Amino acid sequence: MPMVTLSSVPQPAVWHGVPSVILSDETLLQRKAKVLSNMRQLGLDTLIVYADKEHGGNFEYLTGFIPRFEEALLVLHSTGEAVLVLGNENLKLAAHARLENRVVHAPWFSLPNQPMNNQKSLPELLTEAGVTAGKTLGLAGWKLFTGVGDDVNQMFDLPAFIVDAIRQAGEGTLQLRNATGIFIDPDGGARTTNSANEIAHYEYGANLASTAILTALNAIAPGKTEKEIASLLAAEGQPNTVVTIAATGDRFAHANLYPSDKVIQRGDKFSLTTSYKGGLSSRAAYVVADASELAPAVADYLDVVAKPYFQAVVTWLEHLHIGMRGGEMYDLIERVLPKAEYHWHLNPGHLVADEEWLCSPIGPKSDALLRSGMMLQIDIIPSRAGYAGASIEDTVALADEPLRQKLASEYPALWERVVARRKYIAEHIGIRLPEEVLPMSNTVGYLRPWLLEQGKALVCK
């Protein structure tokens, strides 16, 4: 393994004012074709996709929008016919949807006390949408149940009133199964791989998050408040895909999750996270200029936490490749950063898209293949009692030669950013990225353990 040392390095470049990339009509047609193909493989006549504001990714994948403050259903038939079942305030969006549709108005999906003067029951309206007796139906919520103690095919994360209405519409003869895997099964789900257009669409968010995170890191100083730092994590009016974190000292006092008026003190632990569609960036370190400013009990933080964690991230990045099985990566991280000592317990890496966590092909004994077009977030979370954490979560994409050529030819500005990021990572951080690993975030591999020393970071020698 290369030696890890704290060295003087320039900060990574960031890009401001990057234009958003709109998903093309061709992309939306390809998405629908992928979903219909997966439906055929499962023998489904109809797929019912649930959405609300927090769980709208599968719905948005095909329609281009989420139902904001309401609920919605997309009823997709194997023939390709699509029916949108919408509440009061989303009816107007049907005309702007990215797939051809007809609309059924379901006022039950609207906000409390809004008009619900419907003449037909919800089962009757679902029948109008094509949910009829004798069909094989898949229900897609947002959660991929993977436990071994339940019949996961018969677990549904849609509201009970909707599932009950579906059963009634089918007059007791429907065959129902959980079909969320059509979208997010880590080994073949439609949403787990991306085209060049989709990668360019999502790189906008990864660039935005990592630019904001570096801006906020550089603003941290004793005497400022969490809110002052957190304000720098809001970017271009875009919606965050996770709760923003700007937390100094011990977190969660009074069960608070949000940036507060707490004042930053020299020697504090500090956590920082922001996320937009396509990418999250996160950092955890100390508000000090060097190790001499740490409390005596954590004076060895660099050797006990930061360097071992950084070595694990380097290993993750240098070994990531197309064709790798998720279980291989899991075992590799277990070898370099043993769970028994560093107490991480989630998947060391997962897929991102419109959601911060789409699903994960990386897990114990996982046979899921890492494929070209996947976008992955580095997500290894060490925990040592008494010490601050260490975190450099960022996003990369896997792209084979044809996909890289397409990105370079169709999105030259994006490709210039990718090339610049790879050059910085190689020349200044000393990480040897495989050719197929494309940094989507500006801060991939950049770990600054002392937040008040902006000119130093961990590097490989």
C-alpha cells in the first residue's frame, strides 16, 4: 500500500455557473423501453408506480416530474399505455409529462380539506385506469425489501388505502407482487445504469454539491454559526436530496437535525453535507490548524482515524472497475478497514440518481456486477469512540470506452471537467484511477483533516 501523508497541496478546481443538461426525448423513450422489458421478464400485465414528494424517483424516471406535495400513481400497461392518477394540484402537470398519457383525477391524493367531491370510488377510478380482474400486477414503491424473514414479493410500501383499492378493483382475482426491482434491483434495475445524456444531467448536481462543500469548508472559522456555514450549501435554488448538515461539536442535542445558531469553537468536530440530484458531498474533520490544537484524548486522530479511512477510500477508488462484483468490493474494504475495529456497518458504496441513495450493488456476498453507466457514491463511514468521524463522500461514474467517447463528443465541457479532475487526483493526491472511473464531483479524494489549514490534505506517496 502507498504511504499516506499530510502534505501541502492546492485545492481542487471548482466550476460555477455550469448549465443544466435536460434529458432528451430519446432518453425518456429508452427509459420506458427498459421498464417495459423488465415488466415482460416478470410476466406483468400492468405496473403501478407510487409517488409522493419524498419517494418520487421511480415515477419521475418515466414522467419527468414528481407530484410535489401530493401523491400520485403511474399505471403502465404492457401495451405501453400510461395512465396518470393525480390529485387536484398536479392535474395541470399531465400535459407537460415526458410520456404520452391519459389522466384520471383522484382527489384522495390531494392535501387535507381540499375538495374531494368525487362521484366514483377509488377502486372504480382505478378500474378506469385499466386495473381490472384477472391481471398480474406489479406494485412499485421506493423500497427494495431484501430481508430473508419475510415474503418480500408480498410486501408493499404503498399506502394501505391504495393497495386496498387496487385489490377491490381486481375483484379479488389480481396477482400482486412487489415490482420495485424493475427500477432499482442493483443487478439489472432500469435505473441502475445511465446513458451519456443521463450522466451529463446528473453531473450538474455532483458538481454543484462539491463546489458548495468546498466553499463552505473554506468559510469555517471559530465564532461563526452553523447557519452561516449552512447558507453556503444552498446552491442555485436547487432542491436538496438529503437534509443539509453543518454541525459543530456534538450533534443531535434536543433531537435537532438542522443547522442551528451554535457557535463554532476551535477544536470542535465538524460535519458538513449537501446533496443535489446526481451527487452528494460530505466532509467530517476538526476545526483546528494542526494536531497540537486537538484535545489530548484525540491527539492521535490522524493516525487512528483519518489515515486508515483515507487508505480505504484510495483502495476503493483504485480497485473500482466494470465487471467487479459487489461482494468483491465489500470484502476488499473489510480487509483494509476491518469492521470490528472501525465499526462501519452500511454498504461501502451505493448508486445515486435523482435520490442520494438509489440502491447498492455492494454488500456481503453480493453477485451484482458493477456496470458501465453506473454512478456510485463513496460511502465508507468509520466510527471510533471519542473521535470525530472522517468523511470524503463524493460521486464517480463507471464508463466503458464507447460511453467515454460519447461523453467526450457530445458533452465536451463536461469531459474537460472530468479530465481536469482526474489530472488533479493523479498529480496532487496520488490516486491512480482506472481509466473507466470518471470523477463527477470536484472533491473526489480530497481529505483535509484540519479545517483551518486550507493548504494541506492527505496524499499518497
